[in-house]
Amino acid sequence: MPAPKNISVLFIEDSPHDAELAQLSLERNGYTLVHAEQVFDHDGVVEALQRREFDLILADFILPGYSGSQALQDACNLAPQTPFIFLSGVFGEENAVNMMRSGAVDYVLKQNLGFLPKAVERVLDEVNERRRRLKAERALREIEVRARLAIDAARLGLWDYEPPSDTLIWDERSRAMFGLAADTPVSMALLEQLCHPEDREALRLQVQRAITQESDSEFCTTYRVLREDGRICWIETRGQAFFEDGECTRFLGVVMDITEQQLATQNLKRLNETLGERVEERTRERDRTWELS
């Protein structure tokens, strides 16, 4: 016996007896109708769908002063995400096909009521899968937004390289770091050209190793760039290569201008060297003074 599944159902049906039989069929197959409501005309359908949300709509095709096709149109307008199943005593293949094309998800005959639970199960599984997918997509969008905010706050540039097509993409901030205009075509060849001659070969080998040797470790390298305005900038690049069947299909990451940090480090190193020389000189003077005394 399957575990109970709580659902709310709107019956668009003029026969209370038929609605009750459909409800019993669902309950025997593990469904618990936490809310079941029966209407049979336009006003009833509109009022019910405006008042609350349903997990499922079951509708007859022949209704007094109304019709299943009109009910389907009203449901599509008011509750487009709610699955709509026809449960009718009237069958016509062309009629069923037309209703499915208009938005119904299934067409079950009342004389084959045993098929209803399976149809409902299939439809609700599809709805739940769609909801999970939408939830995952929303979560992914939130992650992307947070990542973008973090990247903007850190003033990082984004790059994306596809080795199979040798396509390299830089965002606006990356181009600015390398001193390029927004419409300048970029490529790995251009990156090597901009790289300082003393760092060029090392960068080439590191990139080649990253896209040919599958690894979970992060790619990280630092190199100098010769800008068109004559400035020398230090760039730090971090990224990750992704492989399929042993072949790198995508290599992407971020770049950061670390020129200020490098200059500060070099100045500090020179200062330490100068202080060391001064200390050594003073030590020598002190030793000479001691020897003379």
C-alpha cells in the first residue's frame, strides 16, 4: 500500500455521485483529499480558483450550460500551473487530442476509473519535478548573484576559455586590467603577446598543464603584463579546468590586478635590505671602534 499523499482537488462536475466515485478511487490508491470541492459552472470555477490553490483539477467534458473546453480555458487563465485532467463519460479521439493540445494533461473515461490514480500519479510527479527544477534554478540564480556581488566587491575580472574551439572570453573589467578597449577581440595568443617576455613561457606552460592534466586543484599564477600605455602591471589569475572523457572542455576563473601589492612588497623588501645594510654597517663601525679603543 503506497504511503498517503495529501492533495486538494477541484471537481468540475455536475454529478455528486461521479465526483464521489472519483474521490474513492483516489483514496483507495493512497491519496488523502485534504480539500475537495465540487463546482459545475463558470461562476463556480472562477470563484473557487480565485479563492484558493488546488493540486489538481478533474473535469467532466459535458456540463449543463457550460463545457469542459470552457472550464479548461478558465483554468488556464486563472491557474495555469495546476494540472487539468478530463474525467468524462464521453470519448472521441479527436476531441481528446484537441483538449490535450489546449492544455489538459490527460483524458480519462469514467468507465475506466481505475486508470485515474495512475494518471494522477504521473501528473503530480511531473509537477513535483518541475517545482524541484524551478527551486534548483532559483537557488542557482541566487548563487550566481552572490558570486557576482562578491566578484564586483573584490574588483575581479572574469574569463572563460574553451580549448576545443580556442575561444577566450573576457569581461569588461578583465579588458580594463590589460588596457584593452571593450571591443578588442581577445585570444590566448593575445594574452601571450601582452605578457611580459620574461614571464611568457612560464605562463604558456602553466596553462598547457592545466588544460591537459585533469586535476581538482585550483590553477593559480602571477605574471606581468605590458600595457599599451607603457605601464607594467602585475596580474594574478585563478581558475579551474573542467574535463569530459579526459578532454578539457572549459577553463574559467578570475583575474586580479595586484600591482599595488607587488610594488608594496618590493618596496618593503628594498627597505628591509637597506635596513639590513645599515645594521651591518653600524655593526662594523662598532667593531672598529671597539678594536681602536
